[in-house]
Amino acid sequence: LYALQGTLTYTAYQNLDAVTFNGLTQLKVLSTALCCYIVLGKRQSSMQLLSLALLMASTVVFQGSWKDWLERSRSTKIERAEHNKHAAR
């Protein structure tokens, strides 16, 4: 089971950007907590639930802000290229 997980992690690391990979890695913690609750019937303490909520919130905020920054960076590069193209004429 660990060998399969290691292989899949390595494959994901090669094919995903760093932010998405880290977001999915953090999602493993949340899914493990959910499985512990569903399968084992083990409830998390209020501190653990708060920690999981903070982890989820930070993942969502970081994913959104990174993608926005990336889109702005790409659009700025395109605008510069178009400006340089017109300036050369």
C-alpha cells in the first residue's frame, strides 16, 4: 500500500504544479480525519476540528491567491509582448 502511494505521489509531483500538489497533499489530512470518523467512529476534539478548519481555509486561500497571481502574471507578459510588437513597427 505504501509503495503504491509513493509511486502515485511521485507521478503527481511530476505532472502537477507545486501549489496543486501541496493542496492535494493537505487534502490527505482532511480525508484521513473524515475516514477515521466514518470508519472507526472516532470523533475529533474541538482543537483538532479547529486545526482541520484552519488547514482547509489556508489551502483554499493559498490556492486562489496563487492562481490569481499566476493569471495576472501571464496577462502582464502577454500585454508586454503586444506592446513591444507594436512599438517595433
